[in-house]
Amino acid sequence: MTAPRIGHRFVIRLSALVLGTVVAASAHAQASLWPEVTVGSEGELYLLALAARGLAGNEPRFIGFLAPGVSDALRKGLTAPHPWSARFPAFGSVGAAASPAGASRIEWLRPSLSLGYNGSFAWGMNDGPVWQGKGANVWTTFGATWRRGGFSARVEPLIEYAQNAAFQLEGSAFADPVRPGSIDLPQRFGPDAVTIVSPGESYVRYDAGRFGAGLSTERIFWGPGVRHAILSGPNAAGFPHLFLGTNRAVETRAGAFAAQVIYAQLSESDYAPAAPNPKRLGAGAIATWQPIPVLTLGLARFYHRAWPDKWSASDYTLPFGAFFSRVQAAGSGISDNQLASVFFTVRAPRAGLEVFGEFGKNDRHLDSRDLLIEPEHNSAWLLGFLKVIGATDSDAGFWTVRMEAANGRVVPLRDIGRGQSTFYEHSRITQGHTQRGQLLGTPLIDRSGGAEFSVDRYTNAGRVGVTVVARQMPPDLEVGLPADGARSQWDIGVNGSLFRGAADITFRLGNVWDLNRFPGRDASNPYLGIGARLSAERIAATLRGR
């Protein structure tokens, strides 16, 4: 079926409808962001800024602000004034009173409606299951959270329609043109419109003390960054996974320790390289240590393996497999794709500064000597900082400045016969490090390297910011590519989230310049997006004409 033609007039009309609904449905009552905090959300980014100033706990990022126990601790601790006090009310505030012990509590999540538009080609990152192809893309979420004692659940599915209009591809196929047989990263999701139905940020879990376990389809963030991580971040859709670990760091005389183990089922897109099994077993483990409150050290591993027809002991112990390949001789054993990283975060709360770094490896070295002699082989790194300017302990507002740079470039070892590929692809687990056609790790090192820089202003009216993203996108894997054959992408845009009563309006507007997208020819892609969250009760009242 051919996708219907949707142009700028449709975008303008739908944007006007979204804004009109927000204006009509808004009230003076404020909405709480606590139940809506997920990986990559506006609420999480705000709490990370407060954490950089020492005002929002000191938990490792992968636990973050998602576990109910952590959310409770933050609600109790955020008693001082801050710009979003009305959106993050503390216990005892209006609309934030705790339920009686043992009682069930249901909180309805505000439905969301979002619209994105790309003028020339597909473009978008860190947006989860959403596919932002050329043309109009519309998606919505809705749901609720439930809690009783140690049990809790969250259900928030996402539904999207993407026009997925045609644009000139690199090569003649929809699949990745540089690595068509070793990564599931389509340029375009086929010739027709795309409909996506995803379970979204949903989970069911049980927490007892500082430990928790459950089943989730949420996105997970493993690493020290804010918007980017080598192993797992907000870029792709979450995957169904069982998890077991701490929900808050465990304090000891040697410092605070936290850990988590997951077992997941990963899926591919319709344009993935041929593989014996379209589904994969994903398994991983992460551990962090805080020897002192301002320093966090961590280690994480993630494995891909074809989904087993019959489970064996090696499947259950997969996250704890050998660090070196000598244990598993080449060509024998079960094929797998291992990625690992070590990372750190240093925080200076008085200065409002957080500095972080991560070093990752794709596949194993032969032995420790091989690792020490050539650590750069099949490696990637990420460095960054988050700086908060202004007093966050008042409602006057503050600024944040953020920089995250990552590099997974193929190094000159390739020229001396040491085989190497781009960081996220794999020759045997041919889908690579992806979920449903999108990278699980940072898109900054899709083919080579990149950086993201942002400046944001937070006030009690919301957030407004400017973001610059640069990516190097060489058209092949060779070392020493001539300048006229190189390729880079530059994205400059403004974005933000504005509060109006019980409604939040999100927006983004910018342009991508793709230099040497085709040999000697550049391309430009203007984009825009607008979205809103508002209470179901106010929507219903508005539709009834109240």
C-alpha cells in the first residue's frame, strides 16, 4: 500500500490542533512529573541537573530515578525551592500526599500527542521506538501506574504512524549501504507508511528493601552520560527483559555498591541481514562502586546470542562469560557478540559540575597481553561534562551547559592486517547491537564519531535550549579517506518544554546539513516537532465543551 501524500499543510493543521487542545484544556492546576520520569524524558534530565548540584540524591544512573524507592527518597528530599517545584512536589505538598501503608494507589499518566516532520530525509535520535522518516510522523502514549506495598507496575504503550516518504538512498536498498550484512540499521523502513505499536515504558516489579526484580520493556541507561552511552541509552526502543538487582546502592564500609543483571529478548526489523533466527537472547550485567560520594566507578557487559531452541547452563550464565577469547577457540562454541565498558563519574556539587567518561570494547581480546598491547582495537570512548550555572535551590531558574563526545573510529591497525569493523556491527550476530532497526548505544558512533553540545535555561515556566550535534559518517571502512570522500552531518536546533497549567508543550525546530551525503553533493533537512501532555480529565471536559 502506498503511503498517502502528507505535506506541510497537514503538519500546520495538526500542530494548530495540538496547540488549540492544549490552550482549551489547560487549567491553573499543576501536573506532577513524578510518575512520568523515564529514561530520556524531560523530568529525568531535570533531576540529573539537580543531582549535579547535590540536590537530588547520589544514585548511579542505571538505577537513576526510576525505581519506586528512589522516587520516594527524592520526593522526601526535594523540600527546598527549585524552579520545577510545582512539577515535582515533595511529600506533603498538594497533590503529592503519600497513600496509607499497604493501600493501592493508581496514578493516571497524562496522554501525549506528538508530531514530527522531516523535509528531506529520515532524521531523529534518542527517541526510543519512534521512527522519524521523511514527511509527517505522529505518535501518542497513554497509561497509568499502580502500586501496592512492594509491588508496582507501569503501563504506557506507544502508537505511531510514520509517513515514511521516499528520498534518495545511499545505494539501491533500504538496508545499511556500508554494512548491509552485519548490522540491522535501515536507511528507510520500506516503501510504504509505517505503523508502530510498542509496549513502551512499561514494567511490573517487586521491591524489598534495596533490592528489586521484575519484567520490563523500559529503555535502560547503562553508563555515566546524560544523553549518550556506549552500551545502552535512550536511542532505541526498550526490549522485553527480566531484571534482578539493587534498586538503591548498598552502603558498606568500603563504599556504596549497586548491581543489576538482565535477560532479554531482542528483535530485528523487516530489513535486517539474513540470520538463522530473527530473535536474539540479550544478557547483561552492570556493577558500580562509590568509594566516596563524589566518585562513581562502573563496569558493564552485554551479550547477544541467537535465541536458543533449548536453554542450557551457558545461556543462564551468559552475563558472566569469559573476558578473553582464548577460553573459546575461534570457530568453536556458540557464536556471540560481547560488548563491555568501564566508566567513571566525578561530581563537584558546590560547583554544579559533573565530569564523566566511558571506554568500551566490542568482542574479546585473545588474552590480557593482547588487551594491554593493543587496547585501541575494536574500541570506543565517550567523554563529557554537565555544568549547572545558577542556584538550583531557589525558583529563580538556572542554566545548564552539556558536552558529550564519542569516538568509535576504525583505527590504523586495519592497515597492518588487524581486522576491525565499526563498533556496533557483527559478522556472526548479523543484526549487530540493535533493537528493531535502531542502535542500542549512542548514534554518535554509528560509523565513526561525533559530539553533542547543548545550552539550556530552566525556569518555573519550563525549559528552552539550543543543541548542536555533529557526526562523522564515512562511506566505507578504509583508513586515510581523502577529504573529498569524507562525510559529516551537522544538526543545529532549538527545543524545549513549556508548562501551561496541567499541560506541557514540547517543541523542536532545526536543520541538518549532511555534507557529502553523496560524492560532491550536500543535502539539507529542515525539521520540526511539537507535542503535548495534558490530563485525560481536562481533555474530556474540553471535548464536552466545558
